[in-house]
Amino acid sequence: MDPRLDRDVSNCSIGRTLEVVGEKWTILILREVWYGSSRFSDFERVLGCPRNLLSARLRMLVEEGILATETYQEPGARSRPKYVITPKGMDLVPAVMGLLQWGDRYRADPEGPAMLTRHRDCGAPVDVQIRCEQGHSVRAEDIESVPGPAFRLKAAE
């Protein structure tokens, strides 16, 4: 029998990641940060997310170290926080870009995607790819999963 079928999944990195970013509004906030939004009012206007949910998601992203706050002040107004992406947040770009790429291929309007992603320096479209640490392009069917250092079997019942 394959021991992976009897593994303890309580320490799964995908499951733990989804506890942080696996909710619609969280991913959409990150999208808007990458598109250039940084203020609560910007997120509220673009997303249409209920204020209480938006506030909770932004707070969680800051607590998790994915976003940070900086203070800004417009002339004649009180100071307010703006949200900026951290290096930890930038590490999520490939995952969110992968969702965008899949959505553009399978869920876009008949006219095509709503937004295009391009390399700022040359203008070429951005494409998410899987590569091994040796730099080889890897197809999904060529990926193998093997037990890692935290692999555990389920406790005997």
C-alpha cells in the first residue's frame, strides 16, 4: 500500500497557506495591490467588498506580514494608513499570476481577458512557468511528490 494514502495532512503547506490566502477577498486585495491600489478607500471602491470584511482581510494580511502599513497624509486631511506589499507578499506573485493565467485561459469573457500582464521592460506577455532548481522547464506530468522531512503517517486509530 502507498504510505502517502495514510499520511497525516495536518501539516500540509497548501492547507496552511489556504488558511491565510484561500479566501476570495484576500486574493482580490492582493491583485489590487499589484495593480497599484494602496488605500482602504481604493480597495473598497474597486472591489465592492463589505467594509467589515475588507478591514478584517487587510488586518490579517498585515498580521501575516504579507502587507505592511505606511502613513500618508493628503494636504488638509488627517494621516491615514496605506498598504504596501512586503517581500513575503511578493513571493505570492507566482501563485496569483498562475490563477490569473488559468482564469484568462478558461474563464475570461468571450472578448478576452479584462487586464493584460506584460513585462515592463520589453512589453512581452508574462507567462507563469514551473522550473526546477536546475532551470529546466517542468511539465505538470513530470512532477513527482515524495515524502519530505515533516512527512508523518496518521496516528493509529
